[in-house]
Amino acid sequence: MKKHFVLSMPVCLLSGGLSIITAQSKPNIIYILTDDLGYGDVSSFNKEGKIKTPNIDKLASEGMKFTDAHTSSAVCSPTRYGILTGRYNWRSRLKEGVLSGISKALIPTSRTTVAKMLQNNGYETAFIGKWHLGWNWNISDSADIDNLETQDFGTIDYSKPITNNPNDLGFNYSYGIAGSLDLGPYVYVENGKVLTIPDTISVNKDSYAKWRKGPISKDFVHEEGLPNFVNRAIQFIDTNSKNKQPFFIYLPLTATHAPILPTDEWKGKSGLNPYGDFVMMLDFCIGEIMKSITDAGIEKNTLVIFTSDNGCSTAANYKVLLEKGHNPSAIYRGTKADLFEGGHRVPFIAKWPNKIKKGSVSNETICTTDFMATCAEIVNYKLKPNEAEDSYSMMPLLTNKKRNKSFREATVHHSINGSFAIRKGDWKLLLCPDSGGWSYPNPKKDQKIIATLPKVQLYNLKDDPSETKNVEANNPEKVKELKSLLLKYIDDGRSTKGIPQENDSINFEWKQLELLKS
């Protein structure tokens, strides 16, 4: 992997009106979001795992490892919405599924994001990687914009600037792709402009390395996606470490989502399958990023967060991995897309030498929505009532402050088909009889067996972390309590303390909520 290449990003200048002393006291913040990496894929989280991840393990040993961390959704787009806004995605128009590569912007420019908040508090901010939150192409109305399998990309005028892009949401610099590496259009976009206009169509039907049919530009090579983003992040770190102004990088990487594309030097390294090889390649990339931070001399006052956007996808080929002794979900049931733990329990690590004790472990339940409130406390910003409505500051956990109660009152989980679950303490209630996603019982494929199951599932994760025994029949009061709390969170427009807010208005039936209230 080449480590550097010429970038077109501008040299970042000091802005924001803060004194140098104030700016220096604030940490740099780097949020590394991997894609479809399972809890069990990181060896420090899964001692029984068969994939070696020495660089991620080293990161965990140098910071704090969270054993009970959860994404706000079991799939891509909604989790990303929650990270950047501190708000559950189902409060927006996105009630189920994910966006396509040509969907309109999910986050309105009127909503405060963590990037905008940090930008307003003196940070140089950058997005590098996979966006998958929609932006507004100059596209004809004929395109089927929200269909992942669409063959109709309409008439996109790639020469015109893209609106409602990351720059409009608080990022001084942005470089990335609209969706996943398997969602066209396959073009790089920098600061709202397509770098090279696509002139042909690409599709790959290989079982591991497949991507959907779509327009592609000459400078877009799928296999180079991950190294490209990592190299640009390293260059950004190198450039901005020389400035007095603190910086924030949101770095959502494309690995290990399909297409699964380990480069030649990594093929066969895991002894498992291409997915295992790709995880090892990702681990190497994390090591390169961490090395760049150390080399830049900014390690002590840089907060690095490492996590995944949901559990491991079935595209990894669980059958082959399990036959060879590796479970990407570790002891947990389910996969990406599910309400079961394997869908949203993820590896989560935070390193900040100036604040976080080396080699520490937290068993508190946290959620990826908690990032925004954490950053707000770091910069001493008081959140407004309509900002970060589902975000709790993690600073008391990161600094090991003693607590007399649980960190979060409760955490809401959400599946690909829009089903809900709520977790409070050891108890977890799934408001559906199935997985809500892709694993058994699959809501689309296993309807006969689902018809014979209880309409809700209740698990005590302390006694039954693998969710094997539904105890709803023996605990009707607990079911009632948790369902009532979930409905309160929905109706209040927030799950944290504060003035009730409105969920975004919609012009369609929210069928999952209607089922919940029935």
C-alpha cells in the first residue's frame, strides 16, 4: 500500500476567533468508523476469534475498551445519522432500510451536527470516506432515487456542484463517495464537486467482490477505495498537526463492507476467506493511521474513537467462517440488520492519553449517538433543546468518574425493517417475534414459524447474553415497563432529559409505530 499521494485539499488556516491558548487546550478528535466489522472480528474482543488484529488490539491496550457498545441501528445510513446528529434516525424520514447512492440528503442544513458544533468552536473539520447519508445531485425526476437496485440514475449533471453536501453540514473539507463501494455512481466528490465525470458503466458479480451496476469514472478503482481514504486521512493529519488549531476528522472507511477487496499482499493471509483477509488489511490501515498520529507528535492530546457502523454482514460468508472456527458475532446471536445483539453490538475503543487511563475497560452500555454530547462537553458547549436529543456525554466514563447509577437510562435499537428493541439494564425487549433483519427467524422468509411465536421477545442479557430463551411470558410487568418507556421516548422526541421535541414530519404511514401501539 502506498502511504502518500498528491491531494487537492487546501492547507487549513486558523479560524473561529479563538485564542491560540484556547485552541491548543482542546484535543484533536478522530472518529474512525469501520463498515460491517463484527464484534467478534477484533481479537481483543473475541479471544476465540481466528483473525489477527494486532493494531486494533494495541489501540485497545492504549486506551479504553467498551464491551457493551451499540450502534443506534443495525444498518449503515441510520447509524451514521445518529453519530453526526446525536439523534435516533427513526426521528427522521428514515424509518427503515438505508439510502441509495442517489438519495436526497437525510440531514437538513438546519440541524446542528457534531461537525458544525466543533467548527463553531474553533475546529478545522474534515469528512473523508463513505458518506451514505444522501446529498442532492443535479438529477432528473425520473430516477428511482431510493431504490438500492435501481438501474435508473436519471440524468445527473456531474458538472454542477452537489448541494446539501458535507461542507454544508459543518465540514471545512470533504472528500468521499455517496454510498458504499457497491452503490453507484462510482465517482469521488471533493467539496461538493465531482472530480472526474463518469463515462462508462461498471458491475461486478463475483460472490465476495460484487458491486451493483452503475456509472463509473476513470479515476475510480474499487480495490483502491480503502487505501485511498486512509492515505488522505494521514495526509490531513500530517498537514493539520502543524497548525495551532485543533482538528476533527470523521473517517468512515469502506471496509469491511462488500465488495470484499483485500489487495494482493493480503490475499490468503487469514487462512479463512477473503473477508478474513480484508479484516487483516483493515487492521494494518488502522496501524498506519495511529502511526501517523504518533509521528506528528500529537498523540497525547488526540482523542481517537474506533468502532463499526453495525454488526458483520452475511456477505462475509458466515458458513465458511464458522466451519473454520471464527464467529464474527462472537457469542452473540444474529448479524448485521438484526435486533439481536450481533446486529448492533460492536467493538468500540477510545484513546486519549491526556484523559483516558491506558488499558482500561468499561462495561457500561453506550450508544454511537453519544458522540455528540461527548464532544459538546469537551469544548464546553451547552447543547440546545433541539440538538443531540438522544446523546449522553461519555466523559464521566472516559475519565473513570464514579457513578451511582447506569450511564444511560435505556438504549433503543432499530433493525433494517424498522422494528424496535429497547434495552434497560440487563433487560432487552424486542417488539417483534423475529430477528427484524436477515437471520432466523427472518421476517420475510420464515413467516410460518413466526406465526407460532410470541409477538414480543424479552431477554435477560446477564443470564442469557446469546438470547436463547424468551422469558416474556414470565415477566409481563417488565414487558409493559419497557414498551411504555419506548413509547415515551418516541412521543417526547428525545430520550435524554430536556424539553420535549418534535420528530420530523412525514407524509406516509409509520407502520412500525402503529404496530407498536396496537
